[in-house]
Amino acid sequence: MFYLAHVVAAFHFYHGWSHAAAYEHTARRTAEVVGLDWGGGLWWNYAFGAVWLGDILWRRGRPAWLGVAVQAFLAFMAFNATVVFETGAIRWLGLAATGVLLTTWLVRRRR
């Protein structure tokens, strides 16, 4: 629900429901962070939403490798959103959450 609220709020309050404005903002932010003037990360954010929805709808009966790939993609996107592209408290919370998730994964894998 927080993800959906974030998307709706971003498009409503910051981008005026404009894909072009969101693309331009993404390009500008990507250039600031990694030095690449490219807004294609917005499409990766759309893919995040689609993969997340697919994960919700198809959890049973799918191949194990697909579940691992989906979770790895979602984790990669969350890490970039909270650690790479954020600053301050959000970055630290993202690092802490990443540590907790990695530790949980390692513990579960050893069992």
C-alpha cells in the first residue's frame, strides 16, 4: 500500500500526472547520483510495479527459480531506491533493512 501511495502522490503532487515530467525528473536525479543523464529508470520503476503485482497474483505453483528471481529484482530496486538514490535517515534505514533481509535470508538458507 505504501508503494502505491508513493506512486500516486509522486504523480499527483510532483509530476502533474505527466509521464514526460516524471521521466525528466528521473533523468535529472540519475545524472546527479551516477552521472548518467537518462530517465529510463522510470521504466524500471514501472517494471517494479508490474513484477510486484505479478508476484502477488502468482505465488503458488510457480518455479522456485522464478520466485528467487522476482525477489532478487524487487530487493535490487528497493536497495537502489532507498540507499543509492536517497540520503539521510532514509538511506540509513534502507541499509538497516537490507542488513535485516540479508541476515534473514542467510539464516533461512542454512536451515
